Amino acid sequence: MSCCSSVHGFAWLVLVHACFFAAAQAQQAARTDPTEVTALNAILGTWGLRASPAWNISGEPCSGVAVDETDVDNNPNINPAIKCDCSFNASTVCHITKLKVYSLNVVGQIPEELQNLTYLNNLDLRQNYLTGPLPSFIGNFSAMQYLAVSLNPLSGPLPKEIGNLRNLLSLGISSNNFTGELPAELGNLEKLEQMYIISSGFSGPFPSTFSKLTNLRILWASDNEFTGKIPDYFGSLPNLQELRFQGNSFQGPIPASLSNLTRLTSLRIGDILNGSSSLSFISNLTSLTVLYGEKLLL
Ligand SMILES: *[C@@H]1O[C@H](CO)[C@@H](O)[C@H](O)[C@H]1NC(C)=O
Ligand SMILES: *[C@@H]1O[C@H](CO)[C@@H](O)[C@H](O)[C@H]1NC(C)=O
Ligand SMILES: *[C@@H]1O[C@H](CO)[C@@H](O)[C@H](O)[C@H]1NC(C)=O
Ligand SMILES: *[C@@H]1O[C@H](CO)[C@@H](O)[C@H](O)[C@H]1NC(C)=O
Ligand SMILES: *[C@@H]1O[C@H](CO)[C@@H](O)[C@H](O)[C@H]1NC(C)=O
Ligand SMILES: *[C@@H]1O[C@H](CO)[C@@H](O)[C@H](O)[C@H]1NC(C)=O
Ligand SMILES: *[C@@H]1O[C@H](CO)[C@@H](O)[C@H](O)[C@H]1NC(C)=O
Ligand SMILES: *[C@@H]1O[C@H](CO)[C@@H](O)[C@H](O)[C@H]1NC(C)=O
């Protein structure tokens, strides 16, 4: 420490003391943003959950497995789980970046307090009994990359604010009770690579804005009430590897543009209403290993 060099006598002692004190402060464990501690406790309390002791050592949420290298995704014993980033304010402040409440029979709505976990980049609330809407404040999580609420009975329209999540890589909202159309704003998610919307309750046509989702690799969209033609632009989403379109109310024919999808490994398509579909495009899908085609009304 430079402040401790070139000093003598009594002044030296005083300075050593001061330096020691400063160093001790710098080494003090970073603490969780108090607003987030309050929010986290409120969320878990509302849902009748307690923090796993593995991450709530000494009442400080960003401790234990929340801050070490432990993989909490694949560990059923650490659930609920959080992960934190403690590099803020010169490594004195931790923000909660991940919240996992997976398959814990949680009953209730998504609480308001969740919006105070503003640094979340990963939210996993899959397989609970969450009712009510997916709140529009979901669009405020500007760092969000992985959003998963599949397997809940969430209802109401999908909030258009989801289109604000410009860093989103994966959206999982399958098996919910949503209503209405896919909001056009989803086309703003230009980094999106994975989208799971099987049995989500949606209806109406695919928005034309989806033509902008050029990073999309996986789209599972079976078992909704989608109508209209499968849009031609799917042939210009060059990274598509998995496409599931069964069990909707699409009109034929299937667009020949799909012949462009040379990276497609898995195609599940069916239940296409009136309109004979030529399937010759399939011969150009050189990466295809899985093909299900039912009720194509050829
Ligand atoms: C971290 O620093 C920022 C900016 O200096 C400040 O606004 C914020 O309140 C600090 N956060 C905490 C939890 O101390
Ligand atoms: C964490 O532990 C403290 C002290 O044991 C307790 O007061 C607090 O409620 C716990 N927090 C959660 C979220 O379970
Ligand atoms: C978020 O945190 C602020 C500051 O701690 C608090 O005033 C506010 O009520 C919280 N909002 C919600 C919805 O809990
Ligand atoms: C979330 O964003 C909306 C605007 O979309 C804003 O009105 C609201 O205050 C934001 N909430 C928080 C907690 O930042
Ligand atoms: C969800 O929708 C299904 C089918 O419409 C319905 O049977 C079920 O009762 C709904 N569940 C809830 C919790 O709303
Ligand atoms: C095939 O892909 C190319 C390059 O992505 C694109 O320019 C073209 O429009 C696509 N063709 C069709 C029929 O979608
Ligand atoms: C599809 O068939 C239905 C009933 O068979 C008919 O009412 C409708 O006009 C047809 N739509 C098209 C686009 O051919
Ligand atoms: C498949 O590719 C060949 C050669 O690239 C092309 O001539 C043909 O039109 C394509 N077939 C379809 C159905 O697009």
C-alpha cells in the first residue's frame, strides 16, 4: 500500500493503524443491496418458501453457493436458489442476477416485489401454480437473458413490454393459459436464440416482425390456435435448427422458402388446413434428422 511507505515514528504508527483499518474495510465481504434483500424475502415469504440454508448463511443472501462456482441449475437440493454478482461499487455491493424457483408447488401470483430485483439476467419459475398475468414490469429487466415461466397457469395477454428485453437469448412460456396474439414487439428481441411457446394459449397469425429474429435457432410453437399461412420469412431465418408447428390452425400451403433452412435438424409440422402443400422443399434440408409430418392434407 503506497500510503504506508516513507513515514516514520509516531506518524508511522498512526498511519499503519489507518491503513490497516482501510484494508480491513476493503476486505469486508460485499453485501447484498438492501432493497434486493427486502424484495427477496418478500417474494419468498409470499410464496411460502424459505431460502435454502446453502445460500442463506448468516442471513446474507449473497453468500455460500450464491456466490461460489456451484451450478445451481442442476442441483435439486438448492432450490429456491439465487446467484449474485458482487463486483459492484468496488466489490462492496452484490446484486442478485439469478432466481430459480423450480417445481416447488408455489401457488399465487408473481409478486410486485420481483421488479426490485433489477439486475436479474436469469429467471426460472417453471412448473408451479402461478396464476394471474405475467406482469408488464417484466420488460424492465434490461439484463435478462434467460426467462422461463413454462408449466404454470399464467393467464391474460403476453405483455408487449417483453419486447424491451433486448438481451434476451431464451424465452420459455410453454404450457400456460395465455390469451390473444403474439405481440408484434417480440420482433425486437433480435438476440433471441430459443423460443418455447408450445400449448401457451395463443391465437391469430404470426406477427410479420418475427422476420427480424435472425438469431433464432429453436422455435417450438405447437398446440396453439395460430392461424393464417406459415409466413414465407421463416425461410430467411438462416440459423433455424428446430421448428415445431404441429396442432395449430395454419392454412396451407407450407411455404417453399423453408427449402432454405439447410441447418434445420428437426421439423415437426402438421394439421395444415386446406391447401395442398408440396413437400419437395424437404429434399433440400440437408441437415434434417427428425421429421414428423401429419395431416398435411396433400
Ligand atoms: C453503488 O454506487 C452507486 C453509484 O455510486 C450508488 O448510487 C448506489 O446507491 C450504490 N449502491 C449501494 C447498494 O450502496
Ligand atoms: C435467512 O436466514 C435468516 C437468519 O437465519 C432469516 O432471518 C431469514 O428469514 C432467511 N431468509 C430467507 C429468505 O429465508
Ligand atoms: C422497491 O424498493 C423500494 C426501495 O426500497 C421500495 O420503496 C419499493 O416499495 C419497492 N417496490 C416494490 C414493488 O416492492
Ligand atoms: C418499469 O418500466 C415502466 C415503463 O415501462 C416504468 O413506468 C416503471 O417505473 C418501471 N419500474 C421500475 C421498478 O423501474
Ligand atoms: C387453463 O386452461 C385450461 C384449458 O383452457 C383450463 O382447463 C384450465 O382450467 C385453466 N387453468 C387455470 C388455472 O386457469
Ligand atoms: C433464402 O435465404 C437467403 C439468405 O438468407 C435469402 O436472401 C432469401 O430470401 C431466402 N429465400 C427465401 C425463399 O426465403
Ligand atoms: C378453407 O376451408 C374452409 C372450410 O372448408 C373454407 O371456409 C375456407 O374458405 C378455406 N380457406 C381457404 C384459404 O381456402
Ligand atoms: C433445392 O435446391 C436446388 C439447388 O440449390 C434448387 O434448384 C431447388 O429449387 C431447391 N428446391 C426447392 C424446393 O426449393
